[in-house]
Amino acid sequence: LPMGIWIALFIVVNTLINIKGIESTARVDFVFFIVEIGIVLIIVIGGLKYVLGDGGGAGALTMTPIYQSEHVNFAFIATACSIACLNFLGFDGISTLAEEADKPERSVGRAIIISLLVIGLVFFLQTYVVCLIEPDYTKYDPATALFDACAVAIGEWFRIVLLVVNILAVGIANTLNAQAACSRVLYSMGRDKLLPPVLSRIHPKFKTPHVSLILIGVLSMICALLFSVPQLARLVNFGAITSFIMLNISVIWFFFVKERRRCGSDLFKFLVFPVCGIAILGYVWSGFGW
């Protein structure tokens, strides 16, 4: 089937799930979470068994996948961070659901930190194990390296399983959450008259911002058909890092300049920390291609 049909199918499914309500979105998310964690466990256990056993692996756990001194410098780190940040975009999206969360002043921040720690650990483990399976990554096509390495260590059957789960995770789980987060931003901006007020309309039955959800679906369709995946990745990274820099500038302007909160801990919260954030993000920002 042409890729456009799959794109349309995923977007329609995600839009309908999101319109139905945040609880249906959460249920779908939970199912995917369980499946994905199961897949990661198979990769880690099967990969380590191959590496440490008699399956033809390296036979030892090494630091090579983590650190290679000949490659690491400041320019390398900046470029790597600009790539890696795409994998960690989305944690901030949790904050967009604050109005629909129970005790958001506690649960939202806690959810972001827990998600960051869990997913960071998962990413590290599966990448480390796959690099141990085949230390010479140049042997594989970058687009299929994960699948090829897992097929070698675990079996050809797992390549198909991993591929199907990966497609569903990207096409439904990830996109479902992105659409939910973006629609809440449009909803709040419409409610505040920063965008057309029609975007703040709530579905009479499902109590979701259905107009914003449909608009996000339409825009997603257009972008997915016009741009390649690498182009979209670069655009998302650039837009996200730039907006995070603007966010830190906004904190300084609103609290430190406008409200004059400059004493005691406020000096750190509303000037020192945002300046540090701008410096770190600016460093990552410098790693983007022209």
C-alpha cells in the first residue's frame, strides 16, 4: 500500500481515539507501554545471552559503546545532543494535560521526572546491548541496524515482531500523545484569544477540544505528505530547542523583570537557572546543521 494510505489511517485512528476522551487515550497508551516494555526485556535478555554465551557474541561487557575518546569533543557532543533531544521530546507534553490531571501541582512534575528516568534507562539499555551484539556498527544499514542486530542475536522471527511493534508505536502510541498535547496548546491559546476562539470549543459529549484535534490531524497529514522523515526530525528538533530557549527568556522577563522577584531564592529561580538553561540549550542549538 502507498505510504499516504498508512499515514491517513494512523491519523484518523489517533484523532478518533483522542476525540473520544483522555481516558480512552490513556488506556491505549497503557497497552502499548506494556507491549513495548516486554519487547525491550526480550532485547536486553536475549542480547546479553548472545553476547555472554556461545552465540558468537563478543563474550564480554565493554565500555566501547558508551565512550570512545577519539570521537568525543565539544562539537560531537553538541551534534549528538541535537539528535538525542528528539527522543526525549514529549515529556514536556505531559504538562499540557494539567487541567485534566488529578492534583496537577504534584502529579504533573512527578510524572515528567519518572517518565524521563524510566525511558532514559530503557533507551540506554537497549542501545548498549545492541552495540554489544555488533560493535562494528558500519556493517549495518543505519535505518535497519536495530532490527538486523536483534535478528542475529534472538532470531529472524523477532525482526518481524520488532518491526510491527515499532510501526504501531510510532504510528499510534507516539503520535497519539503528540496530537493530544498539541491540541491542548491550541485549545488554551484559543481560549485566551491568542488564536481563533473556535479552537477552544469542547465536544458536548466527550469533553475534548475536538476542533483543535481535527486541525492537528489535518496539519499532520499535510506535513507527513510534504516532508521526509529526516526533514521532519530536523524541523521538530529546531522548533523545540528554539521554543525552550524562548521559554527561559520568558521566565526572566515575566518574573525577574516585570514582577521584580529578585530576592533570595527568586534570584536563582528566575535569573540564574534560566540563564543556565539558555546557555545549555544554545550549546545544543549550535549543533544543528544550517
